[in-house]
Amino acid sequence: MPTDVTVTNNPDRQRYEAVVGKATLAGYVEYQETSELVVLTHTEVDATRAGRGIGGALARGALDDIRERRLKALVLCPFIIGWLRNHPDYRDLLFNAPPSKVSD
């Protein structure tokens, strides 16, 4: 995650927000939530900040929060689906993932 990016959950707006510096909104992940599931629907990053790791920071921040709250994620957002391909350590959070075939 870029060092100057902070990701927080804004439940009033139903989105995780990435802020750069002290107050500049750089992007967000929209979601819908139930008692056991968070549906990640859309990621948006300010065009002037594209390619700087904001989207990845948002994906990691949202999924870390979901893990911390002991919920599952249903990922519909194409960006986060792509990000997850390179981050298998988040697979355990996925509501819609097939069970792992690797034994412990």
C-alpha cells in the first residue's frame, strides 16, 4: 500500500474510501452488507491517480476489514476479482470460492 494512502470504511455511504495525504479522496470501493456477507460491487479511482496503487490499497483495505469483522466477501467488482488472482492469501474470505484442494 502506498505510504500516504489511508483506507477507511464509510458505512453511511456504504463504501471503503482511500484518502491521500490528509483529505484528498483518491478512490472508493462500493459495497452492500448483510449480517454475514459484504458484497464488493464497484471500485473507482480518480483518473489523475491511476496506476499509483490506490486500487490495490482499496482492495487490501476492504478485504482486511472484512476479515477483521469475521465476515465473507462476495466479489462482483472486476477490478478486485483481478487483484485477487495475484493475492491468494485472501481466498479464505471469498463466499463464492470453491474449497481448496490443498490439504493442510
